[in-house]
Amino acid sequence: MKTTTKKMSRWMLAAAATLLLACTTMAREAPRREWYQDYEEALRAIEKDNPRKAVTLLGAALAREPRAGLLRADGNRHIRYAPQFWLGVAYHRLGDCERAVASFDRSRADDETAKAPALAARLQTLRRECEQRIGPTQAPRTAVALDPAKLEVGVRAYLAGDLVSAVRAFDELARAVPDSVAPHLLLGMALHGQWSAAGELDASLLERARRELARAAAIDPAATPDPALCPPEVLALYRSLR
């Protein structure tokens, strides 16, 4: 336990030399594949009824190529690229109608289906199904901004080694802003720190850390913790969950 605590203390001292809120900065990894490879694999995942994998792949494709339309892939081959439409399809399959509708609306705004009547008709049908599931009387979810003061409280506690307070602060943020990457990522890091500091005996702490890191990866598949700020073991675990 003493060795683990010393290792964490060395890392915390190094991290404390950076800006306090830099822990929430997402670093992009160098692209390992072309956007169209992720996109085409995502379409195959949808065909094989694996929408969760499709969401991850489409997120990676969008991070590299945000434009839609008839785009050049490899060589002289062109493909019709409609990532937001297929992201909506994947979310529809997962039963997440709020995200599906949001993706369908972005697809319309980007004119993804303007020259693809079959996709346009499917979009309209799936969007109508989602609206019926959500229900006309359900109030729209109000966007909640991440509270920088509360984030600072959690980061200060984390860097000071007060992991109990850090977990409490990040858990409150993750509940208040469930669609933000940073609270889930930081909560996963703090929980992993608790598990490590306790001698790696409490499996429930590790499982909670895994869930939060997986949630962060699902929100933005293209985001990854800055390796200069996050413990190597947490970074490795996060990458394994993507």
C-alpha cells in the first residue's frame, strides 16, 4: 500500500505543476485509420445488429471527417457519407430516442439525405417513431452547464490525495451533467485511485471505475485523457474500454 501511495503522490506532484483544470482537457490520439474505414465498419456493425459498436465507430469517423456528402474515399472511389443519419439509426436501435432525434436533426441540417430519397424516407419514419416513444407531453431536457467551481473543488481534492472528497464531487457533477465527458472521466480516475490506495482489494471500486470510464468513452469515443496528466494504469484501462 505504501508503494502505491508513493507512486500516486509522485504523479500528483507532477500534475499539480499544470493548470488546475487541465485534467479535463481531451487530447486526440493520432488517427490510426482513415475516416471511411470506421464509417464502413460502422455500417456493417448496424447490419449485424451491433449498434453500440456503430456509435463508437461513427464517433471516430466524425472526429476525422465532419463533412457529409459524396466524398472521396480511397483511390477514385467515392462514398455517400451520412454519419449523423446512421448515428441516429444506431441510437434508435439502442432505444436512446433523445440522441436519435438529435442526430436525425443534425442529419437534416447537413443535408445528408437530400440526394438519397430512401434514406430521407427512413429518417422520417424512425424520427416519428422516436417522437412517439418520447411522448408529446414530455418536457425537453434542459441543457445543464458544467459548474467550474464544483469541478475545481473535485480537482483540488484529487490532487491533494483526498480521494473520498474527489469522488463525492465528481459523482455530483456526473449526475448533474450526465452527457459531459469530464465528470465521468475524472470520477473513474478518482475511483481507480481509491481502489489502488486501498491495496486493490475492493473489486466494487474497480468495477465502478470501469463503468465511469466506459461512460466517458461512450459519450465521446474520440476523446482520451491526456497521458501527461493521467496515471498510466488508468489510461491503459480507459483505452481497453473504448
